[in-house]
Amino acid sequence: MLQPVIIALDFPSKEDVTSFLSHYRDERLFLKVGMELYYQEGPELIRMLKERGHSIFLDLKLHDIPTTVHKAMVGLSKLEVDLVNVHAMGGTEMMRRALEGLEEGAQGLRPKCIAVTQLTSTTSEMINHEVGLSGTVGDSVIHLASNAEKAGMDGVVCSPLEVPLIRDHCSPSFLTVTPGIRLDTDDRHDQKRVTTPLDAKRLGSDFIVVGRTITKSENPSRTYQTIMNEWGQTYERASR
Ligand code: C5P
């Protein structure tokens, strides 16, 4: 069963990852590998983490023409990761082709694929004045999440604050994976729309993504346990 708390391994090298993971003994973790790390260490790192028994969310946020995304997904699927993602802004055809690529490359069950709606660092002001979209971040999230569901995506990445909106507009089995998590005592860094793990759970998130709160903690193992405890042991949605 996948753990509900996904740790974002936002590190520059394999050595940093190994040193971070030395805080965890035999625990099987759900780890997110993003651009910073994957562009340096590539598939070899994924194989190492999988050999240690961890689950992997490969967070590369693909966004390109449908054929390119399709071909990239065939390759990523062969790595037997558990979760991958694309930008919903790439459109429904791109999302459909991503899923086809994952099916094609999978050895068994294909990795789940979720769509990024709006990044948790985005504000309504940014989408209005810089991107040129009208409406609020919430409007855009609903629109993009509905497109993602139509294209067959398994869920979305969004802020926990947007989960109730997603629940109102998408089916109950549509997964919500939510970054932008901070403990009450934390620095927010560049995240604009944050909640605590407990609030994320109350709002209906299926999985939370936690980076700096754990990775920059003086005691990463204890902070992870605090968050897991805050989330609670009885976790039903992840077992679907
Ligand atoms: O350190 P922090 O907890 O803010 O890290 C959040 C992680 O989630 C980062 O790796 C970031 O790239 C990722 N993420 C995000 N917002 C999204 C999608 C992914 O913050 N919409």
C-alpha cells in the first residue's frame, strides 16, 4: 500500500539522497523525485530507490506535443515508478497520449498518472496579469481538473485548499495529491497557498507531498512520524 505522505527529495545529488535516507532504517517510504534530482542522476537513481523498496512519484511535469510526451512516457513507464505527472495545460490529446505511452511501456500495471492544474506557487493575480487567463486560480483548477478527468487521468496535483472544489466537480475516485504542506511552526518559503497535514486530510486530500518541512528538519525521521501521526493511521482512500 502506498504511504499517504510523499517526501519530496529536492536534492541535487544521489549522495545527498543517500545521506538523507540514512535517517530512516527499514521504513518503506513514498518518495518524490523531481526535476532537480532526475536531471542529474537519471534512471539509475530510480532503480536504486526501488531496490531499497521505496515507492516513487516521478514528478517531471511533462508538457510538450502529444507525440513527444507519448514517447517519453513509454520510457518512464519501464522504470516501474508508481506515479508520474503531466501539465493539464498541455491539453486532453497530450494527456491521452501520455496514458497510452504508459500502457505501452509498462511491464505490469501501468504507473498512475496525474495532472498538474495550477502550481501551488501560483496566485490569481499571476494568472490574470502574466498568463492572460481570466477568473481565479480556483476557476482554472476546476477547468483543468475536468479536462484531466475527461482525458482519463487518475487524478490531479493541486493545493489542499482546492480539494473540495475537485470533489464537487470530479468523481470520488479521482485522486488528489497535494503539495504546499507546512506545520504551524514552519517557514512558508515560496509557497503561497499552504495548509497543515491535518487540514489537508480534513479537506479530503488523498496524498500530501512534503518537502522542506521534512528535508530541512533537524530530525527528519521524527518530523516524518509527526506528520504521519497527524495524518492518522487509519487511511482508507489510498488502499483503493
Ligand atoms: O518544500 P516543499 O514542501 O514546498 O516542496 C513541495 C514540492 O512539491 C516541491 O518538490 C514542488 O516542486 C512540488 N510541487 C508543488 N506544487 C505543485 C506540484 C509540485 O509545490 N503544484
